[in-house]
Amino acid sequence: MPKKIFSSFSYVFHPVFIPIYATLFYLFSNHSYFLNKEKYLVLLEVTTITFIIPVLFFFLLRLTGKINSIMAAELSERKLPLVIQCFLIILLVRKSITLERYPELHFFFLGALMSTLIALILLFFNKKASLHMMALSALTLFVFGFSIHNHNPNTLMIILLVLMNGFVASSRLVMKAHTPMELIIGVLLGSIPQIFLLFLWL
């Protein structure tokens, strides 16, 4: 497969898009009981907090020389974006995606917060995790758990996500952005909190 095609997987499944994908699946699944107006409002809130605000911060950090690219390859470039991301997720789960109204999605973001915090801590020990694999593996586990919760297999979706995990991992290797161990750490960071929290809402 040409390198450009492989590289495209890293952009389509960039961590900044994963919360939007998870929210879309949650709101528009076959067992969704939300009104359309509420769906679009929730999607707007999630998009604003997890995509628009981080992108604005990225441009600010880029202008001030704190970060060189959207992939944040260097360890030093990752610390501040991850700190910002933690605060934004906390804002989201406390003010918007609450446990009372959206329990399953709340736990997804809670798991994402746990993963992000651990990834941040690892940076202080000079350990780098693949944020792409962390986000995508978390999404895969969320879709799997939500499908079990609603007794709706979503087999094709799960198979597609598993394949995408493989493609994105290959993409990161082709781009020489990560070592195999960093990819494995990313998968573990994304998966374990989601698996742990599944027991609270399944």
C-alpha cells in the first residue's frame, strides 16, 4: 500500500476526531432515544470542547513555538496539549456529558480522561505512548461495550474498527512516528480504562 494512503489513516483517525466519532455512534445508533434537536446540541458541545478548542490551542502553541506539528512528535511538545485535554474532558463530563443524562458516553470520556492522565504521567518518565492507538482502541472498546449493552451486535462496525486499529498502527510505523512498543503502550492505555469502566455500566 502506498505510503501516502497509509499516512492518511493517521489523519482520519487523529485523536482529536475520536470523541466526535464516539458521540456520533452513541447518539445515532439504532437504539438511540434522543430527539434530533438534543442530538445535534450534544454533538455541537462535544465538537466545540474536544475539537474546536484544542485546534485553537494548537494554533496558539504553534505561533508561540511550543509545538511544531499537529502530530506533536516530541515528548516536550505533548505535555501542555495533554494537560489542556485533561481539563477540557473534565469540563465535558461535569457540565455536559453527565452521568445522569448520558451514562454510557460519560464513562467513555471518563476512561479517556484516565488514559490521558496516565499518558501525561508517562511523559515525565520519558515514556511515549501512541495517542492514535490510545484513542482508537478506546473507541473500539466503547463500540463493543455499547453493542453488548444494547443487545445489538454491530458486527461490521466492530470488525471495521479492529481493521482500522491495524491500519493506523501500520501507518504510525510507516511514518516512523512510533516504535512497536509505543504502539502497544497506546493500545493498553486506551483499552484498560474502558474495560475497567465497562463493569460499571454494562
